[in-house]
Amino acid sequence: MNREILWNVSDSMFNEMLVIQQELSFPNIKDLITQAVQRYISDIQHESWWFDFKKLQKQVRNSGIFIQLGQSKDEIIDNLREQRKQIFESDYANIYR
């Protein structure tokens, strides 16, 4: 389904859009606007993804997981078991009491 949007722009913006349409060889204004909106949406989604990625990096840093670098396999497993035990005790132990 296609939807119609009516958009009022100033004469100067419309003229600028016409120049860009010709410079970039878009067949019509509609195609130029469609491409511009799609690119803008893509940029916003990328920024959102990047923000979430940075937030995840911060959570990983704050969790202390990187402290485990350089540990042996057995030490890492022991730490993970201890973390699992702590999570269980804080979140689920009351269910089984």
C-alpha cells in the first residue's frame, strides 16, 4: 500500500531540490525525496545500533568480565559457576525455600 504525503516547502528549498535532482540524475523529485528519507532512516537506525552497542560495551566493562582475561580455563569456569550461584541465590533461591 502506498500513502500520499503533502509537504509544503519554501521556494528556496524546492529550487535546491531541483538542482540536486539534476546533479544526481534522479528521474524526478519523488525519487530524490524517497532516497533521502531512506538514507536518513538508515542513518538513524545505525546511530541507534551504535548507541546500543556502546551501552553493551559499557555493561561488559562494568561487569568485570575483562578481568578474566589471562585466567586459565578452569579459573574462568570456577568464576562463572560462582556468578551463576550468586544469581541463583539472589533471584531464585526464595522459590525453593
